[in-house]
Amino acid sequence: VGSFKDTGLHFADKMLGELKKLEILKGYDDDTFRPNQIINRGEFAAILAGTFGTFPVKNDPVKFNDIKAEDWFAKSVEFVTSRQLMSGFPDQTFQPQKPLLRVEALVSLSALLDNNEQNIDLKTYYDDVNKIPEWAIVGIKKATLSNLVVNYPNKRQLRPLDQATRGEIGAFIYQMLLGQNRVNQVMN
């Protein structure tokens, strides 16, 4: 079992292949992954719930106006919000179809980390540090120190407010699992 049919030229091909082999990421029925497709909040919640299922509950699940119990992502949204990995919006919506931003993904993943060390200057890592929202600084520092961040093609461009692609999320998840010794090291 290798990578997906359509990831051979993608920067994260080997990472995605490893996640596929371990059945952490699944593609579509035609064995494609569509790595350049934008991922939405509902899909990301499903990936987090499926990958980090043993992460402990921190609070009661949140009820959202835009999620019905029968929605395919409803249980995943319950999982991520009860573990404080993702949150909703002030109007009591989760907005599952809304494109996920890179910064949102990294902050969510940073909530899974034990490391609380944040004594770094992000300017030494990223040229576009001024684009990181204030609410995300601590999470981005944790994600950076834990090697979760994958910036391609320019390592110094975090692009925090860009919509995240499926391939980028795969790379972030791979890096997280690598830090937890749950995946094999692959060279991309």
C-alpha cells in the first residue's frame, strides 16, 4: 500500500502514504486524496476525533445551532469541543462547512501537546509573524517548538490565515504522530 493515486507529486506524499497505511487518513472511493483541496472545519474535526480518540474530556459537549445529531460530523464535533481542541462561534454555531485556516489547525493540534514551553521569538522562524492573530500566538509557539509546522515551499512563510489544504493537514497530523512515536519516519 503506497500513497494515494493523486499525491505522487505532492510535497507530503510519503507522509500521506504512511498515514494511509496506518488507516489514520482515508481518501475517497477512487483512491484519491485530493491533497490540494481546501479542508473544512467538519472534516478536520473528524480527523482529530479519529486520530486522537484517547485524548481526555475536559468539559461537557457544546450544542450548536447548525449541527444536527444525524450529521456525519456531529459526533466528531462533540469530541473536539468536549476536549477543547476546537470551539464554535459566539452565535452558537460551529460552521462545519467553513474552510479551516492553517492557524486554526495548528492551534487545535497544539492543544494536544504537553509542552507548555513558549519562550521563543516567532520572528526567528517565520517572516510573516505579524499575520498571526493574537489569540493564536501561544498555540503557534507550542506547535513550532514541537515541530508540527510544515511550510512548503518556503519554510519561513507560515501563511497563518491561508485556508488549509487536505495535504497540509495530513503533514501537520503526521508531524504530531511522529512526535508521539505513532508513525515511522519518512523522508519527503
